[in-house]
Amino acid sequence: MPTYVYEPSGEDHCRYCMNTFERRQRVSDRRLETCPECGSAVRRVITAPSLARPAPNLAEKNIGDKGFTQYRKVEKGVYEKTVGKGPKVITDKD
């Protein structure tokens, strides 16, 4: 259910609608024309949408299937490959 932002459109307003307020409404619901607290005129403000994305599945199998490589730290400056293409060990030691 989307959240809409409303602001006062008239001069009379209460503490609730003084600046802006949010209201969760169905897309099919009519937009508010008055403040639910004081009855003064309000208008809906156009804002950027909030898009929620599901968290990626970071299982080792999925990482390798997507073409990525994962390393795990073995000791200071030494990393061992767990999945994917690339060298088996990466080290900063000469």
C-alpha cells in the first residue's frame, strides 16, 4: 500500500497538517481533500517513489552461477577462493 504526502493548501491548519503529513492509502482510495484532524483544505504532494527490492541471495552456489568469485580470509594478507573463477589464493606477501 503506497504512502502519500499531503500539505495544507489553505491558510488555516492545525499542528497535524502544519507542514506535511503522510497517509497510507490504497491506490483506489480517493485522495484526501481535508485534514483528518481539523478539516482544513489539503493537497497531495508528488514525491519520489520508494522502491523496495528483495535482498540478493548470496549463497556460494548463486555467486558462482552469476559469474562472480568469492574469497575468504585465511590469515592476514592471504585469501582463499571459495567459489568462481580466478587464482586459488591471493596474497600480499612476496
